[in-house]
Amino acid sequence: MTLLTDAQSLQPSLSALRRELHQVPEVGLDLPQTQAIVLRELEGLPLEITTGTRTTSVVAVLRGGRPGPTVLLRGDMDGLPVTEQTGLDYAATTGTMHACGHDLHTAGLVGAARLLSARREELAGNVLFMFQPGEEGYAGAKVMLEEGLLTASGEKPVAAYAIHVFPGPVGVFEHRSGPALAGSNTLRITVTGKGGHGSQPHTAVDPVAALIAVAGELQTMVTRRFSVFDPVVLTVTQLSAGEAVNVIPESASLGATVRTLSHASVDAMREQTTRLAQGIAAAHGCTAEVEFAAQYPVTINDDAESAWVGEQLRDLFGAERVIESPDPLMGSEDFSFVLEEVPGTFLFLHASPAGVDHATAAMNHSPGVLFDDAVLADQAAALAELALRRLAREAS
């Protein structure tokens, strides 16, 4: 039997696992319930398992029957601080939610571990299973790297793969070479002036007026300082100033998210935002403090690996179920930290349930987003086949 046939026999148990995980979403780096469930599901498989110290990660190594290199497969495990509004009979009631499909990612990686464990003697090398907490803003992948993830099998992996569910026609895979998702950065600007009474602004140095000017000009700056062929998205999401309506505060601040598709844009944004904020503040008689922090790097898929992954998926599932994305997404992913160290591919699997209009479907991170766990067999099979075939390619 093929791995796909084997995976289909696992579908009921993977669906049950996904629904169990869906009801107990945990946020951040500390996911004790989720970790315990994963460890239970891996019990009895021929895996070398270690857990993290700074996070509740699970790293499992499967050593094949023949010598060879290592391939890494990843599934993230954390949820979001979102109150679920799906109406599902297995919806979370904890005030947190698996609103980005990480419950499917975890169940799918468990499925891949089961499939490959059953084919252990065929493996020409090792498979490293990365069960990761803290993807949603906590840089869990970076923590795992710092704790020695890439040397868990004794050698650095030659390739790394991850699959992320996304709204769209169920069962369709999507991939691209080069930048797949944007880098995520945070911008905070604090403008300081001189406080005073709201009825006598001429006796104060108003930081609010200066901050409003900064916020408006940030949008214009992006269109005038950055090429449309290396796009930057800057969105001001927070404004804060004072508490009393009749008081001019001493300081005012803003927060913004900045998405970039190149390392050069990150460096340029840090320089340009500082220059603009300090210049406008000075024109208003104020000072500006600028904090620009790079959070997640750009997720860059290796060209050769991505082309090869596309070929394998078309062979497995048919050309009609594999599409190449024309553009990167401006969302971010901390699998980018892994791909900075190991050539590989981050791809999507569309998973909207039947009857959901793809044009209006709730997106990832929405309290109403829906994913069909019927894709789990295909997700597990795809991960397992990529590892099996990639190792076989090295051995040939």
C-alpha cells in the first residue's frame, strides 16, 4: 500500500485527535495539556523523544533502517487569545481558540510520525519531528533552535518542510519559491513635548499634534521611499495620549506593525522611520524616541526545494490539486527561523469545509474560521512522502 492509502486508514483517529486538541487550545510557550496529548499519541512508536526546558516543545527523532541524512518536519501547536464563535459541537470554551489551524498541524504531524514509523526500514536516514509551541508571536521556533533542535539527530537536516492550513477549496495545496510570507516587525514611537492646559495650547508644546503628523506621514513615506517591487506594509494600530480631556499630555505614542519582504527593507525602515519621526517632532518643538524591532524574518522558500516539492505533490495528488502562488502573503511565520538555517519549503493546504463560500470565508485568526479535518490524511501523507522521498533522493 502507498503512504496515502495508509494515511486514509488513520483519518478517523487523526480527526478525533484534532477535535480533542481543538477543545483545549493553549497560548504561548507553555502548553502542558497539548504537550501531554502529543506525548501520549507518540507513545509506542520507535522514536527518540526529548522535551524543551524553556518551552513545552516535543522533538522526536525516527532513525531509519538505512544510514543517511536527516529531514525535518514541523507542526506548530499553540492557539490564540480569541473567543471561539464557530458553533462547532467541539468548540473551545476557554476564551482561547485554535483560530489558525495549529490543531490540524499537530494532528497531521502525529499522523506523519505514525506513517513513517511503520515504514522505518525503508528510510534512508532520519526524520526529525518538530512539535512547536509559541508560533503566534512568541518565536517558539527560535527558542527550539537555541535549545539544539537542529542537532537532535546528530547532524543538521538537509531539508525542512511545513504545511499550514488556509481557507480555500478543500484539499488543494499551494506553494511558491522565494519569499512566501513577510517578515514581521514592530514600530513604537513616543513623542515628548511639554504638557499644559487644553484651553491654552500656546503655553504648551503639544506632542499629540506632532504624533498625528507622524502617523499620517508614515503612510506616505512607505509609498515614496520603497519600491513597489519590494513592498512594505506599515499599519498604525495603536495611538495613546493622556487621560483627561482638558489636559495636553507631556507625551504621546503610537504602535505599528511593519511587514517586509527583504532584509534590506528592514534596515531601510529602521533608518527612515527614525529620521521621519525625529524630524517631524523637532519641527513641532518636541523630541521623538523610536523603537524598531525585527520580530520574525521573511519566510523564504528554497527555489530548488520548492520546485521539487511541487513535483512530488502533483505526482501524489494530481496536478489539479497543486497550485503555485503568484504572490507572497504579508502575514508572518516563525518557521522562517528554520528556513534561515535549512533549505526547505513552507506550503499551504486549503481546508474550508463544504458549503463555505471561499470568497467570504472567515480567515485565519478570526473567531469564526472553519477548517475541515478531512484534510488530515492528505496532510499526514504529504509530510511523510516528502520525508521518505527526500531521503531516497539523497541515497540515489
